[in-house]
Amino acid sequence: MEETLGIPLLHRFRRGVRPTPAGTAVAHHARAVLEQLERMRGELDEYAHGLRGLVRLLSNTAALTEFLPVVLGAFLEEHPNIDVEVEERQSHDIVPAIAQGRAEVGVVADAVDLGSLQAFPFHDDRLVVVAPRGHRLARRRSVAFAEVARDDFVGLGTGGAASALHAHLLQHAERAGRSLRFRVRLGSFDAVCRLVERGVGISVVPETAARRYERTMRIHVVPLEDAWAVRRLNVVVRNLDELPAHARQLVDALRLLG
């Protein structure tokens, strides 16, 4: 392409490459072409048997772990000719990716600035404290985050998308004038709750996960009183009317929960 266009598209370095302004422009047009192909594929699916559509979906950790598996399972069963490519990202990374056309659909927390994206309600995500049985919180019906911020914590994630909840808690601890002490950080809600059960510390996790593990583990679930503990998860797209038919079908399935 560089030879055909007569301009460099990449800056080449010893440890990798970076697009030139011309390369960025080519990438923009390439994404537009791919979007048009997907739109054509979706429209032809009404007439051609066996033609497959692909939807690229970006999701934050909470939605991907707790809510999307059931919805995607039903959607894929109902639409055998549609494939969904799912990638876990932090909400603030998903917004520019959707805006730039790197994926068709995203699921993000309402705390992020959506810019010009269109948003549709998906699900409420309530955060709760989990503590071991016999803990002083076991008798509480609810608790403010500031009251538990000096406890030892078991955290989620050591980097990447899984650290979104960690960053969220640090932000609100700082606003409350607290500094959280994490004794360990793990890669799943199951592992977090198991260490809470052993008395390593308390944790803050989505209520759906906490209630699920409460049935089989010796943990106690205490709702947080803070307004920020209830987060709305939104489905976001750049422009619903411009999406391929199969991507709009996925958005419609996700919006049913809203």
C-alpha cells in the first residue's frame, strides 16, 4: 500500500511500529469499509442461507462476569448465523473504541463520560461488602463505605480490565479521606470470596456474585449505603441506525434487560 500510495504509512522502530498521519487516515477508511461489509452481510442474511454475521462486543468486568453470559447464551442459540466476539475492557477504554469504530457494541458503567455515543439501559450493578461469618458486620443490615475503609481488604485483579473495580474503590476511599489496605488481589470473584471466608479480609463485589457464593460459603453480605454503590450498566453504540442488522439484533436483546 505504501508503494501504491507513494507515502509511508508506518514509522518503524526497533521495538515496533507507529502509524503516520497517513496511516491513521488509511485505518479510518479501512474501518469504514469493514463496517459497510458487515452491514451488507447483515442485510443479505435475510436472503442468503448460511451467511454468517460477526458482532464485536466490548464489556467491562461486572457485566461480562455477572450478566452477559446468560443473555449471550440465549441470543446465540436463537441466532445460529451470528457470532459474537467478546473482549473485556475497562469502561473508560470502551467508549473511545466504540467511537472510533473498533467494535460495534459496548457495555459500560454509567460513571464514564459517553461523549456522543448512544446509550441504552442494560442492568443495575449493586456493590456490597462481603465479610466472613462471625465478623462484626454480620449483624449489620447495611454499612457506609467509610466505616469499613480501615479494614484489611481482599481485592480483585492485578491489572488490565479486572482492575476497574479496584480503581473505583480507591477513588471513593480517597474522597472519604481513607487509604485502603489490600492484603491480596485475585483474578475472580470466586477466589476473592474464598479468601474472605478464610478471614483474610473483607471485600467489595457485585451483589449478584456475593449472593451466589453466600449459598455455599461461610460469608455474610452487607449492602453499601453509598449512592455510588449502585451503578447503571449501559449498552453503548456509535449510531444504532448505522449498525449492521445482526448488531442491532444483539443491542435489542441486551436492551430487554434495561
